[in-house]
Amino acid sequence: MRTQAGMSRPLPEDVQGVLFDLDGTLLDSAPDLYAALLAQCTEEGAAPPPYAPVREVVSRGARAVLRCAFAERGEDGVLALVPRYLELYRQVMARQTRAFEGVDDLLARIEERGLRWGIVTNKAAFLTDELVRRIGWNERASAVISGDTLPVKKPDPAPVLLACERAGLTPARCLFVGDDQRDIAAGAAAGLYTVAVSWGYLDGGDPHGWGADAVLDHPAELAALLQLESSVA
């Protein structure tokens, strides 16, 4: 069921496109991120943590994932493990990662309507670009902005504004969709209509408390919000 958080403003008229967060919004990448952590635990002789708490924090990046297993080493110890973790993750990236149910159909509907879509993620570009290529979206996305494309990342609005510029989108006629409070903050500050999605990782938070213009429970509800006809004949 679709819920809307406060309806602080109506959906823009004549929407041009939609920008998405990547991990936890378009892609369920947690299984591969967890697999890389398990491999590192084996290398380090550490006890592997359960999956659920790791899944919850993957949107916060490598250090948050590593803390699930190596918090007792302190921040410097965790930081020292990041390069090897990213190497292990790159080896398994896209093995188990899949689009969330309904996302492929949503993107097809967006494209059939002639709208543009793009990605704004805090993931490093060397991982983002490879993952998007492996998933098969590199020729479809109108813009892909990574966490190191600019000196700042979400919740700063600059990456969102850059994605709009590269995709040829007017911010006021665009949506930003994400599963983390930082996504909503960045999108709102950039002047986009913001959508929080409950199907993602959420970082332990409640998307209804983030001040988003809408909170949705399934990709099909975003298609309905945009009044996109089904891509299925």
C-alpha cells in the first residue's frame, strides 16, 4: 500500500525524469557485500556476524559493514581493513546482486514514457561503474554520479544537481528516490520531489520520519504515482 508522508507539495507537473539511489533502492546488493565480509572474516580469523545487522547498515558504506565484525579493533583498525574489503567485494560483485522485485518493470515503464532516469550513489566510482555495467544499465542510465565524482556526497545536494545537469533534467521537474535519510535530505535540498522507499535497507530508520514528499512500499507504487502504463502488453 502506498503511503504519503505529509504531502508537503504535489507531484511536479510534466515530470522529466527520476533519479535513484543505487544500493537498497534499485539493487539488493547486500548478499554480495555480506559475502565479501565473510571472506575477510575467514582471512582475519574473526567470527562472522549474522546477515541481518549487516544488511541494515550497508547503505552507510564499507566501514559500517566492517564494524559488524571488527568493531573491537577501533576506527583505525576498521579503516585499515577497507582496501582489502573493497577488493574482496569487487571479486564477488554482481554474483548475487539483483534488482529488487518490480524495479526492472519500473525502469522499462519510465523509458517507454520517454522519461530519463539516473543514479546518484555514495559508492565509489570504480565499484559503481563496474556494477552498473554488469547489471546492464550503463547504456540506459542518463547519468551516474558516484560518491567520489565530487568532493562532497549525499546528503549534500551537489551530486543530485550534477546528475540533473548531466541528464538534462530540471530539478523542479524531477524525483529523487532513496532508502536512506541522506537521500531525502540531498534531494530536498536540490529542489526535487523526494520519495522514500520502505523496501530498502533504511539504516534502521523509519522512512515516514524523514520528511519525504512520499513514502512507497513497492516499485509498482512509484509507477502508479507517475501514472505510467504497464510495460506488459
